[in-house]
Amino acid sequence: MPFQEINSKVVEATVVPGRRLFSQRGAMLAYRGEVGFTPHTMGGQGGLRSMIGRRVAGEDTPLMTVEGNGTVLFGHGGHHIQVINLSGDTLYVEADRLLAFEGTLEQGTMFLGSQGGVMGMVRGQVSGQGLFTTTLKGHGSVAVMAHGGVIEIPITPQRPIHVDPQAYVAHHGDVRNKLSTALGWRDMVGRGSGEAFQLELSGSGAVFVQASEEKL
């Protein structure tokens, strides 16, 4: 596992020859050894289609390729950092919440409407997050950012979870999302999340929720 949590806001990554890491630009705090950083304009391993999708969504988060032999300390903006380990499944996470991830993971882009239909599109508009979300699939580790700490809530077929869209950080597993509202369409105009909107996640997996609704 290349990421070790030093404290709630800093992680240390081990870099070894032949294995790449990707990180947000400006996330490197310090490093030891022979480590190189180069811009990666294609956004990880998602290719041209991924890059175009992220630009359309306004989520063209610039990445750096990290290679060499040594260790790197990562952090960004004083945000809380959560390390998530994937064992063959897919993580869905907003692009601006990605701090760093292993190059063994396949990166892509998913249109939220493909899971949530029209309501998935509304979720993107209301939460201030784009209509596209980043996917990371395979075996490896991911470091994501959030405000005020992160809790992981299991999702089971018998117990769907309702989450404030602005508190949502990421989810993984065989999970479906649907935006619901407790108010009428006229009441929702000009409102954000909370009482007006709830993101319903059902299936089998887990969702990561931040303690604050503040946007990154």
C-alpha cells in the first residue's frame, strides 16, 4: 500500500521504479529520494474521451505524474485526507476531490445521468458538482480530500442510504444513485441541499460522507 496517513491532512506515498502515481498539481509538500514530477494533461489513464468529458463538465483537474524511487508527502489546502483501498471494484469520486492515486488504477469518466437519469443531472446542477464524475477501477489505493473528516457508511440491499448531495465524497460497489426531494419543484428553486434534496444510494457497497457541506 503506497499511501500512509501521517495525520488527518498529510499522507506519505512510496514511489518505486516502474510504478507511477498521479496527484493533483500543487499537492506535493516534500519528498525524499530521486522522484520526478511531470504534467499529465490526459488526466490519468482515461484517454482522450475522458479528457473531453471532464472539460465539458468543467472538471479538468490538472494532474502530475510521479515517478522514481523515494517517498512523497501529499496534502492540499489543509483538507482532511481519506485513503481508500480498492480490490478490483470501481470508485466513483468527484475530480476535484482526488488528491493522489496509483497508476495501477484505470481512470475514466461517467455521466451521472447514466445512473440517475434526469435526476442525476439535477444533482450535478444543485450540488455545484459537475454532471460528470471520475471513476477509478482495479487494484490500488486512492487518497481523496474532504472537509471536517470522512465517515464510511455501508450500503446494503435492505437499507438504502440517503445523503446530502453536498456532503457526498465518493462511493464504491454495486450501487445505484437517485436524487429525491421532499419539496415541490417551486419550493426547490433557489435552494441547495439538505431538506430540499437527498441523494439515495441503494445496492451493495459503501459511501464516503464528509462532515461539512463546504465545497472544495
